[in-house]
Amino acid sequence: MKGLGARIQTMVDLYPVVDSIADIGCDHGYTAIALFEAGKAEKLFACDIGKEPLEMAKKNVRFRGLEDKITCRLGNGLEALEKGECKHLLLSGMGGMLMIQILERRIEEFETILLSPQSDYEKVRRFLYPYMELVEDCYVKEKNKFYRIILAKKRREQDASGETSYAGMISLKIGGNKSETEGKTLDSSEISKVEWEFGWLPLAKKDPVLKELLEDEERHLEEMLSKNPQKVIAEKLERVKEGLGYFG
């Protein structure tokens, strides 16, 4: 599908090939169409709580002759899906707390979840952690706005102590060695606050878009602090500077 923005294109590129995908909060259906045309799934569900955007999604699906491949459904969150009907989700264009509310009662049903939250990034990562392995976590810039994109897969293994083995995880502290931390089984206490907030994977990989975001935040917060020296602003600035420390 031509003309996709960087955010949607990255979500499509990251999604693994599966049998079916449900796009929750599909808006006009462009992501679902792009996923099908990229060969990511043979069956898709485009679901939205709004009647008007769903009608546009239906129109776009019909225009491409994909009515037998993409099913458009009206519904609030996962109410549009029967239990066990689809094991792979995509959620974007909504706040992190709304995503958590949508997932919290049914997350164990799903094998793959790709999320692009607009807020509460730390809370989203903390919510996913007991159930899902974060295998991709990256930043995208589109029209001077930054987006977070997280791909999570259901955890599979447990070690003898009952802790989940998190083979893809990296907790790379400042000055740390990637080879010493990659593949290590970690519990939540080993992840720092800055890693929860900005993502341990993009920090470890030195994601250049994350670096740009942090530099922008640093300038903005320093300006705010000079005009309004509040503790909360100073604490945010401290976390941003700690994040920048991962880039050397």
C-alpha cells in the first residue's frame, strides 16, 4: 500500500507473518489493508468503537476488493472479537491506559500484540511484562512527532525458580557490556525506572530516534525549569539526562 506514513509502515514491517490479525481501533482501515497487502496475514479484523470511522474502513476495504479478507466490526475494544477467534492483535492511536484497560481481562488469550501507545509508556511496559516478552521496542519520527512502537510475544519458558526466561531481553546499564546482559533471566526489580520509561531495548541499541527525542526533551525541560523551578520538572529532566547517558 503506497503513501503510508513512517508509523504505519514501521508497524507493518515489524509485524511477523501469522494466520490472522485484529486491528483494534482501526480508524479508516489503512493499517489492516497494509498488513494484508504486505502478506502479514490472510485474515484480518478491522475493529473500531466509532461508526463513522468503521464505515470509512468498510469503504476502503471494498475499494480494494478485500471484503473476503478483512472483516470490519463495530465494538468497544475486544468486544468485537469472540474468545479464541484471533490470537494476534494490533493497537494504535490511543492512550496507554486505554490499551491496558482493553487488554487486562483477556491478555492471556493472545500470542502477539503490537502497540503504539500515545501516553503512559512506562505503565504499558510494566503491564505487559508478566505476560509478554518485548521483542521489539523502537521509536519513529513522523511530521515532527515521535511515536513508540512495541512488539510483544507471549512468554513461553520458565526457569526452575518460576521466573520467566526472557531470552531476548537486554538490560544495559551505563558502561555495561551487552554480552554480559543479553539472554539473562531478569525480574522486574532489575529494570531501572529510566528503562521502564524509555525502553531497555532502544536504550541498549542506542536508537537514534530515541536520542533525538531525549535531546529535544532535555532542551524543553531545561527551558521550563529556568522559568518555573518545580521539583517535578527537575525530576523529569534528571530521567532524561540519565537516558541520554546510555548513548555515551
